[in-house]
Amino acid sequence: MVTTCNVCGYTNPDEAVFCMGCGSRLQGVQAQTGWQGQAQQPNTSTPAPTLTPQRPDGSTAPIASYVAQLQTGKHKHVFTDIGFKDKGGRDVLVARKQSLLGFEYEVVDEYGNLIGHVKQHPVSLHNTFDATGAQRELVGRVKHQLLGQMIFQDNFWLEDAGGERTVSVSGDAFNSEFTLTSAATGGLLATVKLDFPGGFLRNLTAYNLGRYKIEVYSNELSPLMLATFLVALEHRRETQRAI
């Protein structure tokens, strides 16, 4: 059984609750598994919360955690693809680079289903990374604006297909630690941090592999847009290495 999204038309596996193409909630679905890593029952008595989920002690509670890092793909012996694994080490998503010379990717889920595409469009003052669905319909964009001559003076944000800013990104660019928040509510959506496990050689390996720890706090950020943000970060790291 499959579920077709009534917003973008993407065909989702039967266990999906939110569309893997655009992130919209699928009609008639009662529980969530797969990408988010845990079941969630909808609350029909009160509206779904838009801000960060909270534990009883008041601390934030991520709904899922992932590790993303470079891995080999169609170009053997070259780290080109960006793979996502859950806490159990299971592959849940991969952005497959299509060419060694350009930043264009196919994004597929754990079942090999095509979710969408990511493509970079460089311009003079900022880079744009378009996220399009399986049928090449525009879903959103990640913008990376260069604010100055120094390589760590940069700024990221996410937009929807109409060019409206939906996600603000803040953080420490030098240490590659970022916080993604909803532009509409200010609610925490995700944190993305370059994984430095300790020790010079281990840290060097982590940097070369582009290994990131990701905590997801809201389904508002779709898998495709999260993958697009990681592509933008990898482009930034590759630019740094070339300088």
C-alpha cells in the first residue's frame, strides 16, 4: 500500500506520516515510523504544537537523531554522496552526487525511492541550492550568502517555493555548529553540528568525512530540505579546503 500526497503528488511508502517530497502531513495516516525513527499518535483534541517539544523538566526533546557523512557513490573510491544514518546505524536517506565537477544530487530514501533533487546555482554574492521534488517541481531553496572577504563570514537561510523565508539559521560558522529555527514561530527545528569526536587524528578524519550530528525537533523541516542544507554545508567545506 502506498499513500499519494495531495499537495505535491509524491508517492510515499505506507508507513510514512509526512510526505517525503514536501513534508506535508498525509491524510488518513495514524502513526509515524521510518525517517523520524519513532511512532507518534496524532492529537485530535488539541492543535499540534508548533514550538519545541519539552520534557517534564523543561529541557528540549529531539524527536530523532541522525549522523550524516560523506560516503562513496557512483564514483568509486571518491567520497561524493551524503548518507544519513539513525541511532541504530540504519541507512535512512542518501544524497547521491551526479557529477564530480558540479553540485547536483538525487535524494533517495531508505527504500531507494526518489524523493527529489538538489542543484546549486552559483552567483556573485551568494549560492542558491534548489530543492525539487521527484517530478522536478520546486519545493524550496537553501541560500548561502557571503557577507565579507573572510571565509567564516557567511549566512544561511531556507525559503519555500515562493521565495518566502521559512527557516532561519544561526550558529558558529568556524566550528560548523548551526541551529535551524522556524521563521514564522521561532520554534527550534533542528541542530546540525560537525562531529569532532576528540583527538587530532579523529577530528581530522571527522572533518575530511564531513561527519555531522543532527538533532531534529519538528516535522516542519522535511527530509529533502534537511538534505539540501547538508549539501550547502558540504559545498562550503569544499570551498574552504580549496582556499
